[in-house]
Amino acid sequence: MSLGACSETKLAVNTAKEVAPTQSKIGGYKIGKPYQIDGVWYYPQEDFNYVEEGVSSWYGPTFHGKSTANGETYDMMDLTAAHRTLPMPSVVRVTNMENGRSLVVRVNDRGPFARNRIIDVSKRAAQLLGFHEQGTTRVRVEILADESRALKAQAIAASGDMPAVTAAPRGSISSESLDSPPSSGGSSSGSGAVTTASLSSPPPSSSSSSSSSYSGGASTSTAGSSASHGAASYTPTTTGTSYVQAGAFSDKYNAERLKKELKNLGAATISTVQVNGRELYRVRLGPLSSTSEAERLLSAVQAKGVSGAKVVND
């Protein structure tokens, strides 16, 4: 594997071929049903447009040698990761926004579920990305669509099964009424990414982690458990301002309703954005002055049942 760094602040990206599982390690292809962890709902789905920025952590020795959510054997020295909603296996590029290092990893587990982190990478991946010692860093995660489709075909061929899949159509945007629970979670789709929100409870049939593809192996990260860390140690990018985006809707009425529900958390605003030729109404709180403020506000929004909320930068 040619992963030599050309400088202290940049590491050459590897290839998807280098993260493909060997025949002895390959697991099944799995998406999974909606599931709930610590009161937050997650909606696994195929989304070959996925792009998101947020905090990454890592997990290692505690889960080394144990099964991942799709049946692989976790090896902390492989270039793999746990993600909350992407298909398993799939291939993503993770870029450390603090030092510019970029690495391709294979998603084969579920998690993380602590402090609104968006991905848990293996110990080796954290070392190569340059944040193994500090524990967390701010990253950009982008799915590699063609490579993920190829890995899907490989996993299905190995298992001999064709799973039932609800795909996220290319460039699609799902806007849900606040009067009924969503069938799938909002997804990021680049700079124009939007999320949907629901103030209703999800279906009782998906009320426990036992009905999901969740693997406990992904809920702990860095030298012990993620609970041992304080607030995630990252600084919002200097190129923009941070907000908590609670949702985005094609119907302004739904945006107004959500804004009203959040009024006791601070000043919420509604702004419009054009995505794929459609006008959407975004509900945001902010601007926010610090990471800790963003995390506290995001947790408060999620506590009101708005599962699709996230921190964004403009």
C-alpha cells in the first residue's frame, strides 16, 4: 500500500481496491431498518450522493476480532469504518479537515452514537489520517458511488442473496409532513444538502436496536469509550459560520410549524435554497459561536424529536 505522506500535513489517498475485503473477511450486504439509540432515530438507506462534514472518532482494541454489523470480523488495522446509515459494505473517502489528509475506507459497521459524531474509523485509519492521539477530528465524508456499487455486487454474489433495498434516487430530496413520521432519514447531498424532520414518533415496529443492523462495536471509540471524552475537540471551519439546521421542506407551512416548536431554544430563522430546481425552506438556529454551543443546541433540538437535525457551516 503506497500511503507515504508527502508532507506533515498531507497524506496521499489510497484506492478503493486496497480496502476491499478478502474472500475470508467479506460479509453480507446490509442496509437495515430504522432503529433507535439513546432516543435518537436513524434511517439506513442507499444514498450514492452522500456527503457530510462533522466529527470523526475511532475505535480499536475493545472490538478487535468481533463481528461487525454486516458479519465481517473487525480488524482494527484494516481501513474500515462504522457509519450510522450508509449501506454495508460501502466505500467512502474521509478527509481530515485539520491537516488535509485523505483516506478511502470501507464501511462495515454501525455507529458512532456519541456526541453527534458522523463516523468511527478503525485505529489504523485514524493513525493514517493523523488524529489517533487526539481522539477526534473534523472530517468530510463522501461516498464513492461506483466503488460502493461494485462492493455491493461482490457482497451479494458472495452471500447468494439479493436484499430488499429502498434506494435514494440520484439527486432526490425527501420532504416529509410534520403530521406523520418519515419513512427514511434526510441525507446529505453536497453543499446543497438538506435534512427532513419529524415531530412525530417513528413506527413502533422499529422501536428497538434489535430490529436494526446496529452493532455495539461501533458505539465506543478512542482509547476506551467515547464517554471518556469531553466535548468533541474540533473548531468550525474558518470559511463559514455554524448553524443547527433542524430541517428543510418544500412546504413553507411545515417549516413554520417546526420553527414554532423550537422557539424556546433560541431564534430560529427560515431561509430558502434552490436544490435540484426545487425551492426548499430551511429551518436554522444560529449563528453559533463555538463547538460546545453547537453541540448543546443540537442535542436540545434532537430531544424534541427532530432526528434529522445537524450542524452545518455556511
